[in-house]
Amino acid sequence: MSLVITHDELIFCLQQKYSDLVHGVDFWVGQKMCRDTGEQLEAARIIAWHVDGQPTDEEVAALIEQHGDAARLHVLGQRAREERDRRLIAADAMFYKAMDAGDAAKAQQVGQYRQALRQVPDQPGFPGDFTWPDIPEAVSDQAPSNAQSIETQTSDT
């Protein structure tokens, strides 16, 4: 694999073989980061293993080779769902604001937007290739734009 494996991706790969182990309890994974930029400088690696049978570097490499693509999609899906949840929280506030103002039409538009957000993970191609629903025009000044979202679709981390 040409991309550097991240902390979360390595945990995913390890848990495919060691499903009974818990990261942070049975083992620790870490990676070197740049203090100034927060950029990952090297591949994640096992930094502590507290149970018998620590995998060798070769076994870890084989797990990454076998599960790395699935790990990337898993992490990408987690990030997209986190962004979706953030957008749902913002949409909830927009909905209640419209309801408090007695604006049923605006509340209905926001309700449709909220439903579209809940359906994002059901889109074909999710999490690697999907489209965020459009923010209703009537409340677009109250919500972050699609351009302001975190990089869930193109992130290499």
C-alpha cells in the first residue's frame, strides 16, 4: 500500500485477527505526528502489547495488506457519520427555531433536510463517494455550507 496507515486503520486491521482484544487496554497503537501541523509523519505502529502473542512486524504487514482497504473505508465511514451527526445537531436547532417562530414551511424544509442527512449512509458509494444533501434555501444562512464540511470524502487519514 502506498498510503501511510493511520492509528484507527491499524486498530481496525489488528481487530480483524484479535477481535477479543481492546485497544487502550490490551494493546496500544501510536504514530509520530508533527507538533506544528498535526500531520502524520510515519505509519502507525504497535507501541505496547499487554497480552501473550504479540504479532511480528511481518504479521502486522500481512494484516494491513489483507485489511487495509477495508480499514480505510471503515474510518472514512466513521468520519462521514460524525460529520452527518454534526449536521443533524445543527439541523435540529434550525428546526426548533423555525417551530418557535411558527414557520411551518421552514420547519418542513428542515425536516426533509434532516431525513436526507439520515439517509446519507444508504447512498450507493458511501463512504467513498457520496453527496451531502443541499441545505434548504430558507435556512442556508443558519447552517455550514457543504464546502465547510470536514474532508470525509477525500481524506487520506
